[in-house]
Amino acid sequence: MLCSFLAVVLNLSLASDVNAQGGVRTGYDAVGFVNSPAAVVIDEKSTPTLDKMDRIDFVTVSTVGASRNPMTKEEIDEKISAYGRFDGPEGMPFDEYREAMENVWANVTDYAHKAEKVDVDMTKAYRYSELVGIMKSLSRYDGVSLYEIGRSTEGRTMYALEIDVPSSAKKKTVVLTGSIHARETAGTTYLLKELSDLLSANTAESRSVLSRIRFAVVPCCNPDGREGVAFDTRAYTTSDGQLWKATTNGTDLNRNFPGLVWSQVASGNKKSASVAKSPRGANYPGDHAGSCAETRALMKFLYYYIAVEKAPVLVDYHQQGRLSYAGKPYSTTRQQNVSKDMADKMVAVLNRGNRHNYASLSESADYGLNGTGSTLTDYACSIAFGAKHSTSYGFCVYVDGTTEYPLCAIRRADESPVAQQELVPGFRSITIEIGYGRQYLGYSYETRRLLADEYSSRHFDRLLYELAKYSDGVR
Ligand SMILES: [Zn+2]
């Protein structure tokens, strides 16, 4: 199964090289990314990425299909009995999984206008529509594509930017995500400012970064929640004065992904009391894994760039705590160690010349196992070490060819039968918790001012450069 999947991807990589030479977008000039009107050949509908996605059967490659020897309910119960019991909601149903993986992206890159520098003013209160306007402006740079990747629960379009200047199948891909938690508004504006400044810098260093690294970015993972907290603040403040993390239907998107923990929940067990039983401002994992449209859109985005494009690096922007959490204790030791290494290096950049330092922490050994629901990075790490959707269980499993193993039956990827066949060996993921204290949450003028100051004093303007330098050494 794994071998045939690799063969498919290998073929596609070769096809992609041909594609890049054949030229859907061949407007790169000598410096690599400035629009050159001569010899620009543009197909307004497709891109190498969309062509490639078109040829992949995402459902088949990401689902345990051949094996029909699942563990029995009793066997699972025995494996997970150490965690206690919980009659919780279900795992992700196959029809919703298929919907997520069959979702077709639309290319909405702005080919019509010449790129101009976009100033992202972090003290300004941007509506989501204005942030989308910034994304569209950034897509005017040659080599930048803007994709519609799905719709939010309230019907807002969700977007991914791909920065591939100039396009090359040999580049390393760095995945960046922001603002999955409603009150954590900084991720979106930080990412847009970092990208805008990188694309417009036109220095030897910026050109070098762009020539070596492909960035795949969802600046705003929770558009409804962000808009609610930012512009309907009172409605999304709990009775004890906390701004919402959840999206506006009361589901915490960063607990809604299928993965290790959902496997436990679906199997009827829960350890932590921190999981909410009903929709509210935080920590409600949803009716079932992947129940939110946003989660499903993000699942395909992550699957494509991590499992297919083999992105070795993911950074997820959160607030607050001046922390970077690294890796997953239940993933492979290698994933865990390289993630901690990346967190240490990035934190060193943020701390340069500062007091009240950012700290680098491994995620606690309990976190992935305590029944709170799987996060974006849980899902990303799971697919990187080869977990797949199971129609038997409705959540990610390992398979050794004959037997399907739910993640909860393994506890650590190292102990899995497929640990030696990681899909993306050396994959590393960190979250960065921007700022420190409740005053850094939300979108008031005071918060925006603090976040703008944090951006410059903590060298976030350097982060993409440092990530690129770091990713060069990743194997
Ligand atoms: Zn968060």
C-alpha cells in the first residue's frame, strides 16, 4: 500500500517537472519573482499544483483500503483501558472524510494586475474581507497563487496562498497556519505582513529564500470566529470575561481534527476533564471529528502539502504565553526530537536582545492522550508518520498490511508496525504562542498596538528567513 502510494507520488513529481518547464506560469525573470510582461504564458484556471492535485485520488491514497482485519472492539477496549471510560461522540464518518478529500480548490490568483507593495498595518482593524483583499494583492506577485480551499460554517471563503517563486519541484515546502482560535487574531496579520515584506524586499537574501523554499499558507483558519471576536466582541465573550477560542458554532476547531485522541473518544474513553460536553467558547471538540467545514478544508490542505509535497516543516501561530510547543510525544522519537530542535532555534531568534523570553517546550506527554480532541498539529503529525483514515474505525490508523491498528492502541508511533516507513521522515511541527497575558488576546486597539510592538521587538520580520535557513538543513 505504502509502496504503491510512493510510486504514485514519484510519478507525479516527474510530471510536475515537465509541467514547470512546459510553463503554465513562465513569467519569471532573472531575479526570479518580479513580473516581466514579456513571455508570460498564463493559464488562468490551472497551476502546476492544481494539475497535480487533479491527478491524485486523495480518498484512496489516504484511506486504509485493502486491509479488512480490524481489531475488535474488545481488543481496542483492552488497549485503552488505562485511560478510563468516556461515552463520547463519534469519530469521523467516511462520507464526510470523502467530502473533505474530494473538495476541489479554485484558483483565484489575480493575474490581471501588476504587483505592488502591500502595507499590512497591524494597528488597523481589518475586516476579513479586507484581509482577503490583501491576499489577492499578494497573489499578483509572479509565482504566488491564491486558492479557495473551502467555506466556513457561515459561508465565508477560506484561502490558501502558495508562494513558489520560481516554481520548482525540488524545493522544500514550509507550511504556515494562523488564527485557528478566534481570539488569536495575530496569526493572520503576522503571516500576511511577513509574506508581504518577503515578496517586496527584493534583496539578495529574500530572493535566495524564495528560490529555495515554497511556502504554503492559510493565514486565517477560523474566519467566522475571528470576525465574531473582532467585530461582535460582546457576543463572543463568555460570562467570566473570556473571549472565544471556538468558531461561532461553539466548536473549538483546534480540537476537531481526526487523530489519536478522537480514536480514543470514538472508542469510548476519556481521561481529561477539560473536554467540553457542549458548544461553548473553548474546548468543545464538536459532535464528531471533522464535523466543521473549516476542519475539512484544512485537512485537505495539510494532506496535500505534507503527505504529497512532503513538507518537512509546519508552524502554527497561536496566542498567548510567549512559548513554542514542539512535536508530539506519541509520534516518532525522531519527529519529537527534530521538532524540539526547531522550536529551540526559532525561539532563539525571537529572544535575541530581549528579556521576558519565549520558552521552548515539548508538548507534555499527556497532552495528546488526555482526551481533549485532536489539534491541527496532531493531524499533521499523524499523517506525516503515515496514519490514514479507516472506514472500519473512522479515524487515523496504522496498517501493517493485514491488520488495522487504531492510534490509541499504539500510544507511540515508534511502537507501530510501520514506524520504519514514515511518510515524511523528519517532519517537524511547532506552535508559537505570541505575546504574554490576556491583553494580547482579541482585537481591541490596545491589543493590536501590543501585537504590532511584539512583531518588531521579537523579530517576527526575520522568522521566514530563519525558517528558510533552518529548513535547508532538514533531511
Ligand atoms: Zn490557540
